[in-house]
Amino acid sequence: MLYLDHAATSPVRPEVLEAMRPYLTEVFGNPSSHHTTGEAAASALDDARARVAAALGVRTGDVVFTAGGTEANNLAVKGITLAALARDRRHLVVSPIEHESILESAEYLRRFHGVPVTQVVVDSLGRISPEALSAALRDDTALVSLGHANNEIGTVQDLAALSAVTRAAGVPLHVDAVQSAGWLDLRELGADERRVRRIRREVVGEAAFAGQQPLVLPALDALAEQARGHRASLSAAARTALTIPT
């Protein structure tokens, strides 16, 4: 069989499996527990968080691990937009070729919170021009959420040019970088929020969400104090120990 769906998922590389092995056997502790095994697991998470932060060009404290890319997109799109309602900013901009987790989050906000959603025009190759993005913005735009590299047609957006538009307008930019993480440099995208998932060469089922200050991202789950106030779950050390290799 010739497998051509690595953009969706791929087998774990042997060296990654070996890196995970200690955290699946000896170092299995809860990273929030104050004992030797728990502190060893917490140290692995801190190391993974530092590697992700270096890869994204953000501070380590700005990285939140999630269960997957869909959760990370929901956290970003819903969280930032809902937080902006208090500032009378309630407009959301996406494109029609985004991942379903972004489009469904936008639809949720439209249906249940009355958030107007604009889909910025793309050309025949799926590219968004700075002019089209500028035309889609409004005075009350709360967030622009765009993908870096498209998983179906392969288009890579010129995020440097697009982020210049959002920055000039004072609008936060969320970038879904699942398909580009590990292949393209993510440090100079100009994004305020980035979401990456390393499953093609690494381990299935863990994502990283990075937000740069001073954005405020409210918790969407009850008991969310366990993940730096953003989600109601702990991260597993085995899944995050080597999320982004140095």
C-alpha cells in the first residue's frame, strides 16, 4: 500500500517512541503532584513547552498544550471573540477554505452569540490578498482567523503581508499552523495566536496553542485552572516531551 495521507496522520517515528518510553513506564506521574515522579513529569512538560516556545518565537508561559488541533482552534476562535464582546467588538473574519474547526466555531458564535462573520474572498489558488482582508475588516472586528498552509490544496498564505493589515487595524490574528509546523518557520508570522499540531513526524493527539500577551483568553471549561487557566485537563508528559525537536 502507498500511503499518501500523512497530512492527516502518520505513524510514530522510532526515535519519538523511544523518547516517549520513559514517560509511559517509569516516569508516569501526574505533573501536578508534588512528589518525585510527578515532578519528573512536570520537568518533561516544561522542556516541551520551552521547545515549542522557541519554535514559535513566544514566551514559555504563553504556550498551552491541548488534546488536539480542533480543541486549540475552538479555544482561540471562541475564547478571543467572546472576550472581545465586553469591548463592543463582535465581528469575526475567516476564509471559506479554513479547517472545519474554525468554520464551525464561527458558526457557533454567529448562532448563539449573534457574532457577524465575514468570509474574506480567496482567489482561484486559495490565496488571500492584503486588499481583500482589509476590505473585510470593520471597526468592531474582534478577530481574524486564518490558516497558514491549507491541508487540501497546499496554498501557503503570505502571513507577513496579511498580519501587517491586521496589526495596522489593531485586530488580533489567529493562525492555524497545523500543516506548516515543522516545515516552515513560524517565528515571524506576525500572529497573535498560533496553533500547531505535530502528528506527521511525531506523536498523535497533542497540540500546542501559543498566545502572545497582552491578549486575554478566558477559560471555556469548568475546572480550567489545571492548564494555566485555559482548559479543564492535564497534559500527558509522554505526548509532549518532544513535541518540537531542537
